[in-house]
Amino acid sequence: MAENDGWGRRDGDDSTREFRPAPGGDQNPYPQWGQQPYPQQAYSADRSSAGRILLVVVPVLIILLVAALLVWKWDDLFGSSSDGAAAPASMTSQPASPSEEETGEETTEETPSDTSSAARPDRPDLPSGAEPVNDAARNNDPTGDFNSVYKSPPTGDNYTSDEFAEAVRNAFVDAYLDNRETDQTIDVRSPVTGDSYQMTCTDEGSYVHCAGGNNAHVYIA
């Protein structure tokens, strides 16, 4: 009888000396330490390429988006001007004259301030006997701005009052400021009689001659 060698085997029995290979040949189904059981190398390379593409594409998209927003909102943020900033209108405006309420003074006459004194003579060639009516005419102030008023002397029953002469001057200046014409036909109410009279005003070069009513003659220079 064969003796047991202490490992559960009997002498002469080699049936348990070798491990039989698993079906399928010599391929080891169990990988050694450090080996990859699955083909992951190609998968990792694809992930790396996709990451690099994202690192390039994302910043480019952000830059394009910011540029589009700047183009869209450029006028709102910075304004636009084709030939530089224009000067404010207030820089060229003239200061307004104080009103009657601010100065407390009553304004009796309106002067056409833009009438050029160079365009009209400063000394009128008036008809003989014309009498000054207002202070500008009496003081012999330079003319050309329609501030000096004169009248014809009394002839018989015809008499032109100073009040009516000044009313004619004021009505003429109102009409002149309205249409810039020195030849005018105006209706003037007399402060003396209370009646209205039609006066025809003609530019004589150095003065304006207004005639009408009861043979009234007024000269404005």
C-alpha cells in the first residue's frame, strides 16, 4: 500500500502534482498587477483631444459674444458723432434782456435792435420845418434805428399832435418787426381824438415818411 506523504497524496500518485490549464489554451484570464484588462488607452486620448478643443473654442466664443455686445451697445455707452462734439447751443446764445417785471421799469418803446445803423444814415435829410417830437429827436441823437420822431408843423387847421406822431412811430415799428418792410400801410389810433387813421409810410432813404389822416405828416429816422 502506498503511504500518505502528508499532503493528502499517496506515493506514486501524480494526479494532483500539476494544475490543469483552463479551457481555452495558455491565455491567462486574470491579468497580472498593473495590466489593463480593457482597451482604455484610445479612450483617454479622445478625452484629452476634446478637452484641448474646448479650451480653445470656449474663450473664442466668449470674445465673440463680448464684441457683439459692444457693437450693439456702442452708441449707448460712448455716443456717436461723425465730426466731433458739437458746441452746446447755450454757448452761442445771447443773454436775455431783463423783463419789465425784473427791472420794475415800464417799457414805452420797442426798438428794432437788429437794424444796421451802417445801412441807414445817422443824420436824416428831413423836410424843412420838421419839428422834433421825442427826446431822441430833440437831443439830435444818431438816427438809423427808427427811434427819432418828427412831425410837420401846423398848417392852417391841420395839426399833428406829438402823441399821435409817437403812436404812428410805434405802429410802424410793430409792422416793421413783423415783416421787415419799410414801406407800410398802418392803422393808428390817435390818443387825442380816439379815432383811428390810416397812414401810408414810405421809405425815403434817410427817414420814413408816414402821411394820412387829417393831412398829418410824421417822419421816423
